[in-house]
Amino acid sequence: MAKHNELGKKGEEMAIQYLVGKGYEILEQNWRNRHKEIDIIAKDGKELVIVEVKTRNKDDYGEPFFAVSRQKQIRLIYAANAYIYKHNLDCNTRFDIISIVYNDGNPEIEHIEDAFLPQW
């Protein structure tokens, strides 16, 4: 496995531990619908939470959450709609980003709730 894939996997596991520690229920990890993927699908109370995880070794090129482009947001919205439809859900949904940066080997986690709105 490539180093960036290993780092991404490590970041997703850390994000799951972080969310569980905050009382979230993890429903899915790496859920796929055709060529679209959602890193983490969780419940925060009655709210469905779609989580994109971005992990970097350092923040030399800016914070990882800046890598969630409008195009990526649209793909997440389509995938979330597919998940909601497949599971016949009727609940509020929000889109979060978890940014993890390993500066000097120490991971720093930033959780941005309601990072973007599902607008077309």
C-alpha cells in the first residue's frame, strides 16, 4: 500500500476513535456508491453525519480541509443522497470535515461541523 494510502487509513481510524469518543454512532466506513465514496457515515443523536477525513503529514500546503473542493462536496452530496435513499432514511443530515495534521509526529485533529451546505 502506498504511503499516502496508509496515512489516509490511519487518519480515518483516528477520526472514528475521535467521533466515538464524542458519542457518535459509526454506521459505515468507506461506503461506496459506484465511483463515489463517503469516508465515515455516523449518527450524532438523530442527525445523520457525512464525514470527509483529510490527513496530511504536515500543513506546508495549507490545512487539509481546503482540499475538499466544491467538486468533492458535490460528489459527497450525491453519495449521501444514494445512502439515504437506499436505507429509506428520513432525518436531518449534515456534512462534516475532520482534518488531521501530523506536525512533528503529533496528530492535531480539527473537526468542522456543518462544513458545507448541500447546495447544487
